[in-house]
Amino acid sequence: MRFTALMMAAGVAAGFGAASVAEAQGGFGPPEMTRVEVQENIYTIRNMGAGNATLLVGEEGVVLIDDKFPQDHEDIMRLVREVTDAPLLYVINTHMHPDHVGGNPAMQDVGAHVIASENARRIMAERDQPGLPSITMRDYLRIWLDDMPIDLHYFGAGHTDGDIVVHLPTESVVITGDLFALYGPYRAVIDYSAGGSLRDWTRTLERMLQLDFDTVVPGHSGTTDRQNVEGYIDYLTRTQDMVREMNAQQSSREDIQAMLESEFDWGRLEMAVGLDGVIAEMR
Ligand SMILES: [Zn+2]
């Protein structure tokens, strides 16, 4: 028992470390850090162990959305410098998980201002995460890259309670962070310790779908489309319904765990951060 409890604790602690994120959040990235063009002047920077970074290239400078782990900084900068010498103006943090914000200190060292939601910054400060954002927003913020607007929206809780959706209205692109992280098979990492909520997640994504866009850059996995997000909302809705129904039947924690494994592909990370929270929330 003692050993099991320790393993569980280690699993939670390592839950947002390199190896298990790659495993639990799909492992869809290429083994080498790779730059993939989404459309003109928009790229994703992808690897196996961390969340996607997205690069927006303008004349006057560069904006990066998420910056992976500290050890990824050099590879990210090399791939940025292959396409532009322009200065790094802003890094937008979609949320506070270390596989998305770990590069903040190094990015601030090269002059970038880091932007996050108020909630994400508050959680980062509580956890003594390095590289705190210097600009925060509550519901909405527009920044400009040359004449291209970059809209930041906070639509509510989901994966955490600090997730920002980045919308490029003139480009018909959204960058979702881990509000929509992966597909085939879908999974749901609901980080209740950071304010995540399965109940709110569907509504948060419905609000995102009201934006005008065709192309979706997920938090992990490759570029996809609106229909895939609709499929994910359906997955989350079915998860809500099943847990609520089993709660009503007074099913055991073990039975709900087994159902989430078999019906919804929940793995170790999903269980560690979400199982007790989802049972309590769906009562
Ligand atoms: Zn995350």
C-alpha cells in the first residue's frame, strides 16, 4: 500500500513532466523538434515531450504562443531564427502547465513580454513557477503584430481555470492550448488542482466555437479543424453524462475508474489529476 501510494504521488508530481505528458497527452509530436508551416507566417513548433509552440512572424517582430520546457529553449530559438531575425516581442501562455510555460525565463532574458490570464499567473505565483507573466488579462485582450490582430479570450474553465484561446480573426485560425489538446483517441486531462472543470469545459468550448475560424492548432497533436472540436465536445458531454449516471446509481470509485478507462481512454495522468474531482463535480 505504502509503495502504491508513493507511486501515485510520484505519478502526480511527474504528471506534467516530460515523459508522462508525451505518453498521456498523445505522444503525437515528432521525436525531433520540428517546425511545421500552418499557413503563411504561422508555424507550429512540435516535439514529442511538450506542448505545441506556435510562431507568428511579422515585419516588426515575432509572437510565440507557449514555450515548452526550459531545455527546449535553444531548439525553439534555432527554428525561429531560421525564418526571421525580427525580435521576440511577446510570449502568450495558453495556461500554466510547465510543458507550455517552462521556457518563460529564457524568453524573458531575450526581451519577450509574457502574457497570461490572471488565473494562470495567480496559480503560477502560488506554485513558485519561474518566469511569471508581466501582462495579464481577464476576459479579452487584443495585441497587434504589424496590422494583424491577435485576440486573446478567456472563455471559462476546462483543462484548468486559466486557459486562453488565441484567435487570429484575419487568418481564420485558433490556437487552443490544452482546451483541445489531442484527438484519436480523445482524452480529458481535467486538472482540478488548477481549477479545471469538466462541467464548465463543454460550455467553454461552445463559446470558442462562436469565433470565426477554420483551422485549429491544438495544445498537442497536429493542426486540425472545427469538426474535430465538435467531436471533442461530444466526448466531454458523454463523459459528464456517464459519471453523473453512475453517481446516481451510487457506483463505487473503482467502477467509475474502470468505466473511464474502458469507455473514455483515461490513463494514469487523467486519473491522477481528475478522478476524484470528476466524481465530486458530477454529483
Ligand atoms: Zn496542460
